[in-house]
Amino acid sequence: MDEYSRFVDWDKMDVTVQSQDAKELTCTEFQELKQLARQGYWAKNHSLRAKAYHKLISNIPCRTVTPDANVYRDIVVKIVGKRNSSSLPLPEFVDDSLVPTYCLNAEGIGAVRKIILCIANQFPDISFCPALPSVIALLLHYSKDEAECFEQVCRMLACNDPSKRLIDQTFLAFESSCMTFGDLVNKYCQAAHKLMVAVSEDVLEVYSDWQRWLFGELPLAYVARVFDVFLVEGYKVLYRVALALLKFFRKVRAGQPMESDSVQQDIRAFVRDIAKSVSPERLLEKAFAIRLLSRKEIHLLQIANEKALQRKGITVKQKRQNVHLAVHAENFKSEIVSVKEMRDIWSWIPERFALCQPLLLFTTLEHGCSLNRFYSRSEGHEPTLLLIKTTAKEVCGAYLSTDWGERRRGGSKLSFFGTGECFVFRLQPEVERYEWVIIKHPELATTGSEPENHASRASSSLSSSSVTSDTSSRLSPFLSARHFNLPSKTASMFMAGSSECIIIGGGDGQALYLDADLNHGRTSHCNTFNNQPLCSESFQISVLEVWGFRDAING
């Protein structure tokens, strides 16, 4: 066996990794490293992967004073003493119930706890880090001794490159990553999200498991392949793989009854037994087939979600609030939708607003059918939710990301504004959410100018937006420019309002037009994607409501 076998139980390891000749890692170019990692080149040999990890981690930029192997040798005896390592209590910032053993032998299993305690001693600022035991257990398979593993993990924790995110170390970072994952599922895994909403009382609770799927439930052969790419490409890889896991779960379990009362437990079991249905190669292939998912997009969502949590005072671990409880039955009354229907809508909105309660701003039953009154009562609120019930008992609506006050930028002309987080939906006769056409069909996105300021061009403007030809720097169109303090030229245009009408474009060729009297409306529908129309082409409005978002914790 090689020098990196000290903590490995080879009876549990895949024997194929022992049969390849060891090779040196000579490449240094990012693109070449990226290709080798994605192709699983280092998986061919245990020693080769160990050397690759050592080289990649040693190149991580760190704080000047970062604990190394010598520090570990100095402190381990003082901290652990003569106690049995298997009985060592773990610090509160890790999940004591989830310390994976993978293919470690008895010495390796004990070493995980010793290293965790020494890291807690050297990193007092860590307050929440559930992924740490898994990372340590994984790296022990490819370390010469405990001290080397300790040093490698410390380098990852002490990374001081602001553009490189590796391991979440606070509850705020972890919780915002869960919210960001929920946002991404909502956009890129809509079929899986629909299933989660149907079978779970709390979708946020399900998505809070996303890191556990990767660092806890995935078998070693899989998590090591993910870690190969993660060390080269960074945090976005984790989101990609978690999204792929959710896609495969829905596909494999489609039409089957849940095996337990908890979809959380079912997903965990699926990930643990993933070898029965999906190979590591297929998992990574699916992960990297997800389009439009950029590091910049993830970073902006993460920042927005962190700010939302900080405003609500959620910075330390506490019982997770059920996202559906934000719509309290006793406080909610609508003439258009039921509490259940409103909760379904709530599952579609960005996670940073999911903990807010709905606040009725305008209803035609109370405030009349004046468009000016519609504007005056809606302005100053961002985002808002528009609900419409027609005389034919159709129910549709729109999530609108931007303050209606933005319409004044165009003066007396009909001007477009808003962002790609806007979407339209239908609740009756059937539930349907229409995602933005560029998100679902990115090949339709073309460089274009700002939409012309009249309704005859509104429908065509909904299938393209003002995007730059440089796709590497282009923001995903669903990001909200206002929330991220971006220049207005990066915002897409999805809403329009004047004294004569309102126009809302929701994607998949759907456009909604409301006349100034708020009694009549019409839709424009493109049949490109064979969707059912939002509602009748021309309709009469029975009731129209506008809802804002009230802080569910501080309000």
C-alpha cells in the first residue's frame, strides 16, 4: 500500500483505485486541471488523488497566521489527552449525529474527532460548520497522518481570497446558502420543486439538507469526485451537484409513493443508495448540463439572502421557521385565493421574501377601479403580488419584483422596467407557473435594444432582453438589479405602466394587459412551447388585488 493508506480500510474501498500506477501531477493551468477533475482522472489512483489534493490545497491563499501540521502536534495531546477518541464530545458547531466514516479504519474514525477538536481550538470564530466532519473524513483517506490532514483543512478554513468560497463557518452563511439553493431549485428544477411543495409542509426544511446530501449521505466514490472538481472550480460545483441529485430523485421516484412519512428521509436514503441508479459520471454530467448557472449569479443571490436574514435578526442557529407559516390562516383573507393557494404562490417567490407575510395593499372591491389609486397604493412596496379573478372564474396573477414608482422614469410615455424575477401564473382552472423564456430557453436570448414604448411591440420584447454579447460577464436575467445595486443597464424589462394601461410579461410567450378602468384585460400568448394560455384572450375582471410583503418576524 502507498504512504496515504494509514487511515483507509481497504476492504471497503473500490479495489480498482489500487490497480493503477501512480503518476505525478504536473499540470498547473486552470483549464487543464478543470478537465482532469471533471473527467475523474485522479480517481484512477489513490496516491495520485492524494497528491492532487495536497497541491491544490497548498495553493489556496490563506491568512498569514494559519495553523499548520506543527501546531497540531503541539496541541493535540493537551486537548485530547489520554481520552478514548471515539468518545470525545464534539463542539456545538458540527452535527454530532452526522460524522461520516466512509472507508476509514478504526484509527481514522477516531482521528476525525481529534482533528475537529483541534480545529475548534484554533478557530474560535467558527459558529456553525456542519460540513466539517465530512471534509475531514474525506481528506483523511488521502493524508499521510493526522497533522497533514489538519493543516489541509485549516488552509481551507483560513482562505482569505474574497472571490473563493469554500466552507460555510457561520449559521448566517449556511442559512443563506440554503435559501440560495431554494432559489436555484425554483428556477432550474421546477418539476422537482413542484414535487417538494406537494409532499412537504416546509420546502425550506427540505432544502436545508442540501449540504448534508453532499457531505454526509453521498458514498465516498461520489463525494470524492465532487471534491475533485470543487477544489478546482469552487463552491458553485456544490450547488450544481445538489441540483442534479434533486433532479435524479424526482426522475427515479416519479409516480412512486414516498417510502417514509418524510421526504427529507427519502432524499437522504436515495442519495445514500445512489449507486443503484446513477453513476458518478452521470451525476456530474447532469450537474454541468445546467445552463446559465454562474458564479456571479450565485454570489449575488447569496449576498441578497444574507442581507435579508440580517434584517430579520437571523444570524445564529434557531428553529427554522416554516416557510408556509408566513401565510397565517387567521390573518389572511382574500376574495380571490384561499390560504392554500397563497401558500403555493409563496413557494414560488424568491427565498429572501418567503419569510414575509402577505399584506393587502389594494382591492377593487374596496378601493374601486381607478388605475391612479392602484398606483398610489402600490408604490413604495417592492416586490408586489397581483391577483386577478375574471367573471369566468379564471384566476391568474403575477409576481412583480420592482416598485411601480419606476414607471415615472419614462415620463408620460409607456416605459418598461422590472427584472427577470417577475413571473406570471395561473391558479384556475389549472395551476401553472410561467417562467421567463430566456431562463428556460437560453438559446432564444439575443442581443437587443430596449423595447419600444408601445404595446404593439410588448409581446416581442418578452422573448428577448437587453443583454451583452459577452456571455461570460452577463448576469442571469432573473436577478433583481435593484436589490444588488447594479447599474440599470443590467436590468431586464418585464413591467410597464402608464395612465392608460399596465403590461406585464411573464415568460413562455405570455403577456398580460390591463386597461385603465381595471375592468377589462387581455392576454398575448405565443404557442412556441405548447403551453396553455394564462387565461382567456379577452376577459372581464371580477376582482383585482395587490399584495405587498410584510416582515414576518419584525413586523
